[in-house]
Amino acid sequence: MGIIAVLMLFAGIFISSGTVWAADGALNGRASAPQVYSMMRNSRIELVDIRRPQEWQQTGVGSGAHRISMHQSGFVKRIDTLLGGDRSRPVALICARGVRSAHMKAQLNALGFTNVTNVSEGMLGSQAGPGWLKRKLPTRK
């Protein structure tokens, strides 16, 4: 077994279809909408829709997602509260196309949140995938 394989086993991390998975199954990085939805259904991740309230009204939000707009004051505090102050708890961010959520993932990482995932295809789809809506994942208004 090569040194890289040993290090990856030791770290408990493997790479599958472009997504980094920790040994306990938690996502860290980016993921598709179905991956996050599955984890959310199994109570293994919190999903936060960071778009504007007008966007939530237009398309709805993913079932089970928390509405915490990145544009409102107190965004980080509200994320912290959602996670019970545990900045290592898994949280996924979703926006329209994965751009804002990638930006906010980086911001949260810089503030010490260690298990943030970007739903890179977003609600509407992007180069990363068709998106929450086209995949016909459940939504609520």
C-alpha cells in the first residue's frame, strides 16, 4: 500500500464522485442536492437556504431547510444558534446556483465552522447539476 493510501486511510477520508466524505459520512466541501437531501432526511446535516426572502417566495425552499438569508444582519449568529454553538456540526448551504453558497461557505470556514457543505448546483441548477427543483426534490413555501 502506497504512502498516499495509508495517509488517506489514517485520516479517515475518501473521495467519491467529486465530494469529500469523512469516515463518519459527514460531507465537507460540496455536494449534490440529492446527497444533501438524503443526509438531511437521516438527521445528519442541517440545510440552510441563504437566498433572499423574495427568492424563497418565488420557488419555495427545500423541505426541511432553514431560511436564514445571507443578506440579513446576524447571519453568522443565526447559523451558530442553529448548530447549538457547535461549529463542527454538519451544515449545508444552498442558494440559486451555488455561487453565493460557495462564498458563504468560505466565510464560515474562515470563522471556524469546520463542516460546511456547498450545494453546488443550487435550487435552480448550474454546471454542477440540474438543481433541487429540476430534480423534483420536495419543497415548501
